[in-house]
Amino acid sequence: MRSDARELSRREFLAIAGAAAALPLVDRIGPVSREPKRIRIKFGDKEPTSVVILPLFHPAAALYNGSMRQTIMDDFAKIPKVLEQIDK
């Protein structure tokens, strides 16, 4: 297993930026809603673990559509709030 996969396997939270990153999870989470959701996921050969995922627009979307800038900023502003909820 690669070192980044080992590191991910210790996390309780994943921010998924962009549709390409979210597609492998769609069958587990249903339609991507940009809201946090807890799922069980397996990293490499480790036992499945529970993580909170937060699908977000990819920041590059603002380069192609300037009107997305505030939406993307709002999406990323959710991260600290989600982390606070996880820590409770």
C-alpha cells in the first residue's frame, strides 16, 4: 500500500474536490449533494472504516466560470464546521 493510502486510512474526514474524485463513491453515497455524509470505506487491505466525506466543487471550476467563485469559497468554508461536528 502506498504511504498516502496509509495516511488516509487513519482519517475520519475526506473532502472530495470535483466530480472525478467523487465518481468512485457515487454508488455508496447516491447523488453528490455537497453535504457531509458518513460512509464505510475500505483503504487498501485495511478493514473498512467509517469516514465523513464532503463532496465539493473543484477549485478550478472558478477558472472556467467566475460566478462559481463564491460557491467554491462557501464549500471550503464548510470544512472547519464539519471537522468540529466530527470532534464532538
